[in-house]
Amino acid sequence: MKKTSRILTVLALAASSVLFATPSHAVPTVNLAINCSNPATENDQPIGNGWVLEVTLTNCTGISPLWPYGTTWELKNGATVVPATNSPAQGTVTTGTMQTTPQWSSLSAASTYVLTITLPNPLPSGYVANSTNGKNVSGSKSGVAGTKTSNYFSVFFFTIDPSYVPGQGSTQTRVRGNLKATVDSVTFADDGTGTGGSLSWKGTNIDSVLYSGPAETYPKAFNYGAYTSSWNGALQNLKPDTTYTFDFWVNSIDDYPSMKTVTFKTGPAPVKAETKDAAYWTKFVDTYVIYAWEASNMKMLMSKFNSIQTSPYRSFIKVPTSRVSTWSATSLTPASCSVASTGVVTAKSADTCTVSYTVSGPSKAPVTLVRDFKFTRFVS
């Protein structure tokens, strides 16, 4: 396999299937360096709407990217513009990614190249939902790779991380000033289940916060252990009747943090387990799905699933599918019905057919609805 094809395979792994606002004090320009003398180097690089990435490449003989629809670019060797060796094509926004991303081959390993990538604003929702998985996450990937030989390449996988602040390089750079953040109080409110709730905090000059409680209780949409300006304080996967103690950090725009030790106790589990109906999942989406477009699409899919009715004239139904949200459907009663990869549920008998339907998105907060269906027609 050609090395260009191999890197494209790395970037476009087949998969199951968060836009974030750049904080006002951050400049949406990121400088990256790729040195193809380092074997098999993989990195994650957060991106956002309209950001510019300037990639300096050394010791590379090829460049193999995969980018969102609407991306523009320019590769230079000194003052000379280096054209792509293929014929790039944007295609359509439907897929979220470019139909044909530019490729460069037969570059001089002795030369230094600068690749300027200007991302679209906004990033296509389909791209964000399906092609921004990091190096340690299964799923389709995108980004930029420099190549030299089959074993020497360096990749930056594009990801979405609401806590990331663009600086000079792949880690955030902030300069300490005189404005100090202070935290006066941190309060926990249980949601009545003993397993979830939210933190709220008060203080001065708070630009971002860092949660250091148990990692499994922090929403997966965010980068655990990093500061974020976007988190609403929601916690999940807590244990009822349990006391938690941890350090809660706040930071200012001048990177002048302070910390408060927090202790709270969750409530008891309800005597009767909460019914996970449409109202439950709507509240769940409102709490844990952090982007309006994502929440809206998930609610639409939930509503469509809950509205499905069988017909006396058909032996099948179809669950709602989506190119934006990740969805899956499974038959919990395989003897009475089956579910195809297209979302078509086919009845096998007159027995009750139970279907589990799951939707999720970039916030990694899946919703699972379960419904029973009765068919009067079925495939023997």
C-alpha cells in the first residue's frame, strides 16, 4: 500500500459514529510542527470554527490530510507556493468532509514547508459529529499528516475540546497577569436520584474552572483534568449516599488561579426507580448535551421514535436515522423481530417486539429509548 493511502486510512478510519465557542481572550490561530524524522508520532489537536492552523513541516517528503468541507489552504516553501499533486475537490457539505483533500508527494526532505489551513466557519455539523475522534478514540478521524517513509510519519488528529484555548502550539499558552480568580463557595444540588446533580460556584474573576473529582462523574464532552469555560456544572454516575471530597480550581483570564476543597454528600436512591421515559430523557439532554444544535437533533429523533406506529398492512417499521447524530437500534426480542443496519424493524411473529433505540452526539451523552411494538402482519 502506498504511504499516502496508508495515512489516509489512518485519518479516515471507519467508525461508529463539539463545536465550541473560542473564549473571547483567545486568538483562533494555532502553530504546529511536524518533524518526519520522528517515527510514527500521533497527536490530538483541538480545532474550532474558522480557526487558522499554521503547520511547519521538516524532513517530510509528503503531506496527507483529511479536512472538513469548506477548508482552504496554502503550502509554501519560502515564498514559493507549492501546488497539490492531486486535484482537490470540495464536493458537497452532506458528508461533512472534502470529497478530495489536497495531497503533496515528492517533497524535498531537506526543505522546510509551511502549510496554512483555514477552517470553515462554522464547521459542518456532520464533520463535527463523525470525523473528530482523537488518537485514543475509535471512530472516523481527520487532520494532517507529514510522511517520509512507511514507518516515519507524524499526524495531528483534529478533535473538539471545549476546554482548549489556542496558543502557540498544541498546548495552550497563557501569560500570568495581575487579575486573580477567587472562589467563595461551591454548592452541590442533587437531582433527586442520588446518581446525578450539579455544582454551582461563586467568586470573582472566574474565567474557567477545573474539576478534580472522580473522572467517571465528569461529562465526557469535556477534557477531564483541564480548565473549561463551557461546563455547566452537571455531574453524573455518582453513587447514592456517598460523600465526595475534591479540590475545585478556578482561573482568571490572566492565568492566576485559586482553589477550594469541596465536600458534599449525595442523596439516597429513590425507593422507586425513576422511569426513563420521554420526559426523563428530555431532561437528560437539556442537562448533559452542551450544544443546542446537537440537543435539537437528538430531541427530534427521540420524538420520531416515540411516534412510530405499526400498520395492519405492513410487517415492518423504520426507526429514524441521522447523518448528524450517531444512532443504533437493537431488537431485545430477536425471536419476534429483527433490526437491519438501515433501521428497518421486521416482524417475525405476532409476539411483542421490543426495540432499544440509542442516539448520541459530540457531547457523548447517549439517550436510549425502549419501546414495545405489536404487529398483525409478519414474515414467517
